[in-house]
Amino acid sequence: MKPLLALLIVTPQLLWADSTINGKTVECYCTDKTGSRVELGETICLEVGGRMFMAQCQMSLNVPMWREVRQGCLTSQALPQTPIPTVKG
């Protein structure tokens, strides 16, 4: 029962990613290669050193970081669509 109690005490702290320093809220998030904001828990395809992989934005020692969660990247399996001819009349 004690491990469950410890999990219930720690879990809310893990879910709350923002922090305050001197009364100011410090938002925690990752950025992609264009500098766009990526929220904690989101997964994107990253290319590093010529290698592509799926990575998730996570916290490590109070620092947002990318963690590889799958080799390779997910791609669409859809076939290219052919344009539908228009009827002139």
C-alpha cells in the first residue's frame, strides 16, 4: 500500500510541468528545428546527424529534453491522389 501512496503523492508534481521562480511562472516546453514550441508529452519526428527517429518532449532533472521513443519516423501510407477531371459544358 505504501508504494501506491508514494505514487499518488509524486504523480501530481510530474503532471505539473510549469514552475515558479521568484513568483514568476516558468513554462517548460521543447522546441523543434524551426524554433516552434512543442508541449511536454508531444512526439515528433527528429533528424539528428542524418538519423531520423520519433522523439517525445520530456522533463529530465527539471530540464525539457527530447527522448527517442522509436527508431525511424512514422509516414503516411496514403497513395497520391489523381486529380478529378472537370467537365466543361
